[in-house]
Amino acid sequence: MVAILILLWILSIIGLFWVWSDASEKRGANIGCLWALIVLLLGPIGFIAYLVVRNSD
């Protein structure tokens, strides 16, 4: 059980940095920070929202 929680925590950190770097690369540093904050606060919902908005460009 603890191993699963640690794995999910590590995956969320990796996802957070991926969103930040991807958004910064495509739209500028300020937007990358904003998206990273959204993903940090909303978790999977924020990540899915980023993927939807990212693919609409």
C-alpha cells in the first residue's frame, strides 16, 4: 500500500514538471508556471484540462 502511494506521488511530481516544461516551451514561462500551479492544486483534473487545452492549439 505504501509503495503504491509513493509511486503515485512520484508520478504526480513528474507530471507536474512535464506540464511546466511543456507549457513554458510552447507558450512562455509565465503560462508554464500558471499551468503547473493549476495541476498542483487540482491534480488529475488539472492535468486533463491541460491536455485538452494543449491539443486545441
